[in-house]
Amino acid sequence: MPDVSFADLVEIYRHTRFNGPGEGVLTIANQGILDTLLIIEADADLYDVTQVGLVDDVPPVLGSDVRVTIGPPRHSLGLLIASFDALFQTPKAVFEEPPRYFVIDRGYAAGDPVVPEPLTRYRAVLDVVSILRGAASYVDEVQRELVFIEAEKTTLPVAFKVSDLGPNVQVQAARLKRIFDEPLHGGEKSQILATAVVQLVGGQRAAVRFGHLLRNLDLVSDEVEKGYRLFVSSFSYSKIRDDVETARIDFVGKIHKTIVDIQGQLLGIPVATIVVASQLKRSHDCDVAFWTNLAVLLGAWVFIALLAIAIVNQWHTLSVLKTEIGRQQQRLVDDYELVSGQFADQFEDLTGRIWWHRVALGGVAGAAALGALLATIAFLMLTARGSTACLAFWR
């Protein structure tokens, strides 16, 4: 199938006097238009794609006027629309400008150097929609809705007409865009914007909410600016420092608690291992000393098992604390990027403490295991070879 581009169709659209939906009179003003017509007429499949055809069974010639039927081409090729209002109704057009289209009543094609005023305002509105998407709880592109969940769920259908694009929309859109161009405190700004939007449109019918928003975009910008100034007024270096120091002290306490919580078991290590070994007595055959030694050794190993469980639990606690410290550090970078580097040593100190406590827990586990091993060796050395026959009684 020969290739006909949307640019070729635009050339036809520009030279057509549309008499109504789907028909018009085309002036074959140049060879390009004539060639495109002949290619389409020669290929039925191409007509299905372009929806351009001759009405009269007369061969077209250069410079003549011919009656044509013109319909919307295949969507992947481009859009042929009657007006900008129709453009705003096309799929996804409220979220991004279609790449290829021709507006009949304006004779405008995407990319033309002279941009009509409605299109300029439309592009400003797209900036507003982009900002609102960032503030919405979620976006339904199929239904063309922004959903805000504050005290209750508020739906904002993204629908507007040329009449909703007032002369002030560009100024106010640029004003709102400037606020959000600065990434600092982006999350707080979005929350302030969401609250302002819900308060403005909550009492309106869903169908007219977006138009009402555009007509009162200055009020939204006012609320965002006032809310952000109020937020920033509570922002100070000393406040950040106090918050970081408070969090650091809290984390230090939690880190130290991992050792304090098992301190009682730690004091039992010498008793359960080294002291146990010193209390063992030499046994002869299956006597009382053998059973006493065995009971003492089993008690030591039970203690070691319980201690191991406690150490593993505290190890996992340190892992959770390390993750939480990393999250707090990232939040500081996101919210206060300009000063976050001045508090990096605080977080490095906490990470270092976690490392040392892990080393301590590992050392405790090693010492306990070594002590229990020594107690076991002492038991074997103090037990006569024939004494192990006592265990056969239990078989």
C-alpha cells in the first residue's frame, strides 16, 4: 500500500471548503494534492485509512475544483476535528496535546507557526492539569478524572471548553507553575494544593467543576501561596537541628536497648559455661557424679540455645532500626535538601553504633559458644570411658 502521511492529508484539508460533516469542495492547487488524490483513488485500503474520496467519477486535474468526501482518518495517522472544543473531547487530550491534528474551523494544523489564542490557553491548562495530577490521590485516565481523598473522596472530571479558557488563565497557570517549579517541599505544596482544590470545587456539580476551577485559578494560587508561606514560617535551621537531635537520641536509646534487653542472660554466661566446667567432678562408671555432670552440661547448653534466640532477635531489631534510620535520612534530604548535608554525621554515628552493637552481639555469641564448648570438653575429660554405658539404660 502506498504511503500517505498526515501532512499530505493536511494539505488537502487546507484547500477544502467544508460544506458540512463529511463533504466539501477541494481545490487542487498543486501537484502534491493531485498525486495524493490519485494514490488514494487507486487503493481501496488507503481510502479506509485516509477517508478521503472523490464524489464524481471524473478524473481530477490540476487547478480544478472537485467534490470530495472527507472523514476522520485512522486515529494512528492523525485527528481531523471540527473545532478546539472537539479537540478537547478526544481521548487523552486533557492530559497531553495530540501530536498530529487539524482543526477545520481554524484551518490550523499541529505545528503551524501562528498559534491561535485558544491553543495557547489550552497549553497553559495542560500545565495546570500536570500539577493537579501530582497532587491527586490517584488519576483515572480512562474516565478522565482526578480523585482527591481528604476528609472525603472528591472527584474532579477533567472536562473544559474554549469558553472556560479565560484570558487570565495563562497568567495564573504560569503563577501556579512557578510555585511548583521549585522542588523543595514538593510534597507539602501538593497537599496544600489538594486541600485548596477540594474546598473550591466540592460544592459544585461534577460536570462543571473543572471549568469553575479554571475560572477561579487565581484563588487556588492564592491559597497555595498562603498555605506554603505558613508552612515555611515554621521551617528554621534550629527546628531541623532539634528534630534531628531528638530522633538521634531516640535511636541511640533503641540501639542500646538491644544489649540491655539481654543483659541478664549475658551475666549468666560465666555461670553457664566457665563456672560450670569448674563444678564438674570426675565420675566412675554409672555413678551419681556422672548424672550430676550430665545435668549441669545440658543446663549450660539449654542456656546457650535461649541466649542464641535472644541474640538473633536483637540482631533483627538492629536491622529494623538501620532501615528506619535510612528512611529518616532520605526524608531529611527530600524535605530539606539544602541543609541535609550538615546532619550527615549524625546518621553516620547511628550507623556506626549499630555496627558496633552487631560486633558485640557476635562476640557474645562466640564467647558463649566457646564457654559451652570448654564445659563439654571438661565433661568428656572427667567422664570415665565406661560411664557412657549408663546412657544405654534409656534405650
